[in-house]
Amino acid sequence: NNIEIGLRRHIGRITGEANVYYNEVDDYIGLQLDADGDVGKYVNRDAVFTGIEGKINVQVWERSGSEFSFSLFADQVRARFDRGGDLPRIHPPKLGISFSWSGNNWNSHLKWMRVQQQDRIGRIELETPGYHRVSLYVDRHWQLGEHSDITLFARASNLMDEEIRNHASLLKNF
């Protein structure tokens, strides 16, 4: 059972959207570890997910075939079993800002994101610390005939050299 309410609004150069949701999942299938954390098995239990997400995009300027804009974004999900306890490997809340500058044959994006500490954890699961992630992406396109093109791109991730642990990963502790 799912209910979701969303709002999208476009006012001139500003576009925004926000969503809230509530999901009841019968027989949610998840990995459960034994008391020692050595053996795992997949089990099904009823679960409830609630969340909110939002994004605002502002087009700062557009002229001569190029455009500059920025976006603010955030999301959070809460996931619990019906009879108590948090679901394992659920992404923590995050928020960020992204700057985009593009032209007719090129794009660039600079993105900063803050991912919070995840301390709402499943049984026999370890917390993960929060982190900041800064990434940069640029590309250039060339048309090669009517139906072909080529793209050259460069991407740099984790420019602040943070230790990043993806809470949803089974290998987050290694």
C-alpha cells in the first residue's frame, strides 16, 4: 500500500518539486544476520517506509547558447519493521547544491552533497559516519554525421578526499 503526494511548480526561471510518501510493504524481503553477524539469510517481514524529498532549480541566466543554473536538493527516508526495529542498509538523509553551466556542445556540473550519519540501523549493523562529497563533471560533444556523435568527458569525484562509506553497501566496513 502506497500513498504519495507531490507538488511541482514552475514560476519563470524557478522550478521546484516536493514529495512525501508512506509505503506499507507486506513481506518485505531483507537480509538478516545471525547474532554473531557471520551467517545471513533472507527473511520476509512487514515494513513501513516514510519519506520526503525536494528539489528547487533556478535558471540564473541564458544567453548566446549558454545557460547557468543551480539546484538545491534534499531527501530523507525512514524505514522500520511493523513490529519494531529499523531496516538495515537504508540511505541516510542528504542535502546538497549543484551548479550547471552548459552551451551548445558542452556541459559542466559542480556538485556538493552532505550525507548525514546513519545511526538508525538494523540489528547487528554498524553506524556509518556522515560525509561531504564534491564532484565535478565536464563534457564536449561533436556531431559525426546525421546519426552519430562523440562525447569526450572528464569526471572527478570526492574532491575533498573524504572517507565515504555507502551505508546501503554490504561491504561498507571494508
